[in-house]
Amino acid sequence: MRLALPLSALALLAALLLVLPGQTVTTAYTNDLLVFLDGAHRLASGQVPNRDFHTALGPLVYLIPFAGLWLTGSLGGAMPMGMALVLAAFVPLLVQVLGPRMRPVLALPFGAFLVLLIALPANPGERITALSFAMFYNRLGWAALALLLVMVLRPQQQNLWRDAICAALLVLLPAYVKATYGLAAIGFVCLMLLDPRHRRWAALALALAALGAGAVELVWRGSAGYMADLMTTARISAERGGRDLARIALGNLPTLVLFALIAGLALRRVSALRDLAFYGFCLVSGLLLLSQSAQGWGILTLHAGAAVAAEKAMADGRAPAAGMPLLLAALLLPIGLHNAATLGLHSTLAVARAGEPIGLPHLQEVRFLQLRDPRNPFVDRYLAGLARGGEVLARLQPAAERVVVLDFANPFSAGLGLVPARGDWSWLHWNRNVSEGYHLPGEMLLADADLVLVPEIGINPGPLLALYRPVLDREFRQVLAEDGWTIFRRGEAAP
Amino acid sequence: MSAVPDVTWRRRLPTVTVAQWVVCMALAAALLLALPGQTVTTKSPEEVFALFDGLHRVLSGHIPGRDFLTAQGPLAFYLPALGYLLTGSPGAAFPLAMALVLVALAPVMAHILASRLQPVLALLTAALLTLVVAVPMALGDGLTQLSFAQFHNRIGWAAISLLLLMHLPAPAPQPLRDMACAMALVLLMVLLRPTYGIVALLFLVFLATDPAQRRGMLPALGLVAALLAAFALLWPGMPGMLRALEMAAGAGGILRGSWGQILDHLLANFTDYVLALLLAGFALHRRPRLRDALFYAFCAVAGFWLINHNLQRWGILPLYAMAVVAAERLLRQPRPAVWATPSGIKLFVTAMMLPTLVHCSAALLLHAAVAASNSARAFPLAGMERVRLASLWTEGSFAAGGALLDQTAEATAVLAALSPPPGRLLVLGGPDPFSAALDLPPARGIQPDLRWLETMGPDHHPTPAEMLADVDIVAERVAGIGPAEQLYLPSVTGSFDLVAETAQWRFYRRPAP
């Protein structure tokens, strides 16, 4: 196959670049990264997402780093290996979806673009100096949705089962990564139901996806918890208004303009209402999804829409058709090269052992490096605080276990190899998944906790301590307050 | 195969029409800017104060370089002054100055683009360069960030891009017109901003050594050299201009910033570099030419050097000139390559320019709409009623700017009430809004946007004696004292008396002898 070989080769190269150094280097969003390493450790300790701990992110967000940890035996290898596994699973889908639908001159650059998007150890659109595996679920969600959108093109040869299976997987993958992407994917397949030419595979895909979700639930038994945690998060996180969407549109103006240009050139020929509806779906779903993430750039459904439009224009075969590959390259190439350079920078820094390991025994292969000029002093203090917290915990008698940190992330269970507590949140982000109005009662959040740690320097320890203070006073006693940490241990308050 | 439609297109749009289109575009943009007769900003009023400080100086008879130190050429001051003299309103001075530049550039642009480029490329480039000059926004800013600050940079970018495009030999050479255009552009840049002037002169030498262009460019080089020699001898501001350049070179260096910052700056323009280099690579692959390779390298390097000296993250316009030259070279090939078809090349250049065209025209229309509707807040300072602070989803800077305007108005009233009335005034910690508002004779000194460690530094600055020589009042911005002001404040507190104070300002006065 003309696609399979080059795309597999690129994915393999990217995977090797990620995995071989055996290190994770982060220069940004370190606290987010710690959440996924904690998640990998929780699964390794036998916990199950949404049953043993609360999270509004899908189970794959925990399974992927866990698989990486299991294969490499190191928390530093967890994320790179996890992403390499995702690449391995994604390439067959890429080949099966793009191969029959797009000519290679378009399919190759678009496929390579998606491979590099998944392999990118940073958030798309951010500076090359902001290396982090944090929010990798967004990249996965975008990539899966972007590939699914290509199915609006009709394949050269109909193959009902191939199409339905691909579509079902491309619905389930984002749904188990981050629900909003799954919702958009389901919305797209439902849109396809309206088109008689697509109806059969779309219907079968929905049925298969439902079956798949049922099968997953049989093993997982966490779907109800996932839904409940999603509802909590949705209630707390503020709604985005039209103005936020307009701001996002302005921030992505170049992409929007090029998308409109390519779609316009394709529409000019065959002005079909169906095509308009598709481009509208790319635009609206992309805007809404981006508004739900922490990034300001990267409506990647538009890149997929542009690739589809380029294929349609070329299939149509009139005047500007011959120019479509170069036009699409103008949209995809700069981003792809930037992502490749970012990946290369991560590997280089990882091989060079740049930066300092995060100061906890099991996180020696996770390194932090300041690439910002000027330095961000907060991160230095935050990480120094974690190292001191680790030292304090290690000295504690009886030995620490089932630790809950009243802050954004808990690096200690994973970093010190402790038995993790059950029943708490994977992370605590004030006014995102915990707030004054909606929060897990302290009796439940801390039900299984033996030790509760409150940092002096953290992302949001202040409001969390105020919120849970009554439970701490009732069921815990303060055993220590030094080196920037206050530690409470379960037990009656000292007389 | 698709070379055929190009030929018919060319026949349908003869060269004259392209030139007319180019002029029409420039005139339309000029009218959009000038007609409302207002300056609108959504950024800090300090940027406007800095512009008005310069305008007030030349209107009061100051000569740039002689009476105040500046790293810019005299045109950066006399263009707005011309705008003022024609309208009698400081608020209309800057929009009108830019409109005049557009009108003056239009024939040059029409000649260079129409004589050298295919119609599509000519029209796209004309639209881009027109909008770059016309848009009241620093390149790379969001489209609600309206401001005339650094306006001279945008003129410089358009002028250097046009000059670079002259690298393409015209199919039907017109050496006399070429000579006139090249001379006008080089002189404009030298007199506007020395960095652009240096690059322009270097490139003129490159053009003059091109056998295909020598007939027009050698005399142009000779005449420019003669005119500049005469200017250097006769212009009274020359010593000051040289001193400011020496200060800038000493404080900021030939290339500014750490290597990390330079890399970051390059990456901010990554998309343009990738697209321009790709086209240039295609063109060289099709037909390797040493002079073309040198030209592309010059665009890539000189373009970065220019932006390195600007307060600007994005917008290396020479990369666009590079892409257009490469595209034109490819389009002139008798047999197009399969991977670079004529329609592909045109669409590629369109893709490179279109986002900026949309962005800049939206900002220009936004400025025109706000200016015409009189909806924003007028500056509460004498002479600045036609300058307006607007909030276009920029509540943060609108609130801060409004507070600054109120504080400035209050301080102006305090100054006006001083007895005896204030004389020459020097502001430490920001640009000077008071001299223009109270119509005070300006003090000698420096242009307010000389920047610490870039255009002046610890070892490169005017002495306190020079700065305070003829000053009657010193205004100290309480919140804004940086290292540059610290150089002068001790001399002020040592020998001047504190005569008035507001929440944001302290005023010192030289004791009566």
C-alpha cells in the first residue's frame, strides 16, 4: 500500500524518538503531567478509574500511561511509551480511512500531520519551549475526530464492515479520552445517517460503538461514575459565551481563512447543501471543542475539513484542482514541521539529560527544565516544595501510605511508591472540578486517606484547605507543619 | 496544461489595468484612513503621547537629531507634521500622514509590480503592501489592538519589500522608471529609519551589480550616494542621528537579545520562513541561479535583522517578497513542474498572504468604523480631542488607559496652575503628554521611546547635564521609574525643588536664580 509504508515508517520513527531516551522532559504544565503519572501508578496499584477514584477524563487517559509504565517499568517512560502505543494503534486506522478516500498526494501529508500531532510532546500551537505531555488527551481527541471527519468522502470501493469498524473505533477512542470529543464524533456519525450514501456504515458504526461501550462496561463497570464525574465538572466549569467563541475564532484567524479558501474553491464547483453542512460541522464543533480546552490555538477539525475539501476539488478535476496539494501543504506543512521540531527537541533534551529530575525517588526519569526566558520562578518553588514534601514524608513514622494532597496534583503516591488512597479525585482544580458550591463532601474525599498534605506553595491549596478544614479538624490531627507542608494524620485530635 | 489559462488572463488584464488596480487599492485604503480624521487606539495612551511628543517637537521648531536625540530619521517626524499642517488637527495628523505615504507609494508600487509580476501576484502583493502601510496596528498584534505606534516600521517594511521585488528583471525594461523608483524607495528608508536604510543601500549595491539591471540601478546608486552625501553635510541633525545610532549599537548590539530570544523570534515567524523557503527551493531546483540564491538568502537574513531591531514579534515582510520572486520565477518557466503547477503556485502565495490580508483589512475597517462613529472616549487633553481610546473587547487596557488619561488630565491642570507658568519640561518614566497639551516649548533631550538596553544603556546615554540643560520643570512618573530614569533622577532631586505632587506624578522645578 502506498500509504501504509511511509506513514508506518514516520510513526515508527516518532515512536522511537519518544521511547528510546527513556525519559520524560517537561518545561511546562508540570502539575498536569503529575496527574497522569499518578494515574498510571493508581492503575498499577490495582485501582480502576471512576470506581476507585473520581475523574472527568476517560479511562484511556489513565490506561495509556499505565501501559507505558507497565512496559518500561519507569514513570519517565510511561508517557513516551504510552504515546508510542497510541501511534501503533492509530496508524492502521489512518491507512484504512485515508487509503480508499484520498489520493496519496493529499493523504500522505494529512496522515503525516496527524501522526506528528499525536507524537507531539507539547500542545499544538504553543511555543517550542513549552514541552509537556500534559493534556495529551486533547491531541488524541483532535486526531481521532479529524480522521473520522474524512469519512465524509466516499471510498473507492465500498466496504461496509471496514468503514463501520473504523468509525466505531474513532467514536469510542475520543469518547474514552475526553467525552466532549466523543460527543462531537457521535454527532458527526449521526449527521452521516441523514445522507443515504453514508447511512449504512453510519448506522452499523453506531450499533458497533454501542456494543463496544457495553463490552467495555462489562469489564470496567465505571461508566456510571464517569457520567457522574462529568456532570459535576460540567456544573462547576463556567459556560463559554458567544464572545469567548469569537475570541477563539480571532485567535485562529489564519486557519479559518485558509479553511474558507479551500472549502470555497471546492464548493464553487458543486454547490451542495450537504458539503456546506459538513464544513459548518467542522467549524462549529471545532470552535466548541477548543473553547472546552485550556489552549487558545488549534481548531484541528478545520484542517481535516480542508483536506476533505482539497480531495473534493481534485476529484472534481477543474481549473485550480492541480494546485490543491500545494495549497493544502501551505496549511499543514508549517505546523507539521513545527511539531516535528518540537518532538526532536524533546528527544535531544531527553538524551542529553537536560534539566533536573523531579525530586522524588520514583520520578528520577522525569526531568524539569526551564526554557522560559525569563524563568518562571513559581515552578522552581513548586518543584522544590514537592522535593521537600517527599523528604518529610519519607521520615514520617509510621510509614506513610494512602496520601491525599489538598492541591491540584498528588505526586507522592507515584513518586514514593506508596499505596494510593481510594475515593478521592485524580486532581483537584478549583472552580473546574471542585468549588464552593459543588464538591465531594470531606467525609467521602478523605474517607480512605491516612495522611492529608497541604502545601504552602501549590496551584490552589488555599480554598481547598478552607473547604475541607472541618473534616480535618474532626477526623485528623496535625502531626507536622514544617518545610512548607502541613501534614494531618487520621486519628482523634490530640487531647 | 494549466499554463494556457494564465496567458488568456494576462491578455484580459493588460499591464495598464493592473497598475490602475494597484493605485485604486492604495487610494481606497488612504481614504479609509484619512476621511474620519481621527486617531483611535485601544492600547495604552502612552503610545499616543510618545507620537505626539515627537509631533509637538517638530511643530515647535525642533530639528530631529539637533535638538533631541532620536534613532529615527527625520521623515518619521516630518510626515506626521505634514499631516498636521494639512488638517490643523493633531488627531488627524497620523492617519493623514499614512494616507499621504500610500498616495506617494502608489505609483512606485504600480510600476514595480505591474512591470514584473503576473497579474494575480501583482494584485496580491499590492493588497498586502497597501494594507501593511494602512493598518493602524503593529504587525503581529490582534486585530483589536489599534495603535499608530511604530508606524514608521510599517512604511519601512512596504518600501523594503518593493525594493526587493526589483530583483526580478522586467520583461520590458524601463530603466528610467526603475531608477526613479529605486531612488525614491532607498531615500525614503534612509530618511525614515536607519536600519531599513542600511539594508536598502546594501540591496541597491546588489542590484547595481546585476548585469540585467545595471542600466537603471548603477545611476540610481550614484545619485543616491551623492544625495546622501549632500544630506549628511547639510542636515543639522546629522551629528545627533549618528550619536543615537552609536548609542543603539553600543547598548543593544548589532544583533539584539540572547540566542534563546533570537531563536524564539525566528520561530514566531516560522510559518513564513517555511513557506518562503519552500517556494525558493522549488524555484532554485527548477533553475539554479546564483544571484537568486543570494537574493533569497539576503531576504531571509536581512528580514530577520530588521525585525530584530523592531518592537515586533511577527511580520518579516521580505519573506513575502522572497516568496513572490520565487513564485514569479516558477511561473515564468516554459514548462511547469508537476509538483508546482501554476495554479498551485498562485494558490500557495494566496494562502501565504490571505490570512494577513483579512486580518489587516478587518483592523483597518474597524479603525475607520470607530473613528467615523465618534463612539470612543476622547482624550481629555487640550489638542487631543480627536484622539480616542476605544474598547473593542479590550476592557483591561481600556480601564487602565482611562485611568491614565484621568491622572494625566489632573496633572496637566496642576501644572497649568503653577505660578509662574511652567517653562520647558522633561518627563521621567514615560512619554511627555504635558508639553503638547499646554503648548510649552519643548526641552532639548531625547525622544521618549528610546528603550533601555536596546537604544540606550548603562554606558550609552546622554549625561544628566545634557538632559537637564534648559529644563525648567521635571515630571516624575511615580510608578514608572526604570533604570533609564534612575540615571537622571538624582541630579533632579539634588538641584530641583519639589513644587507639586499628584497621586501619579511629582513635579520638580529649577530654583529661580
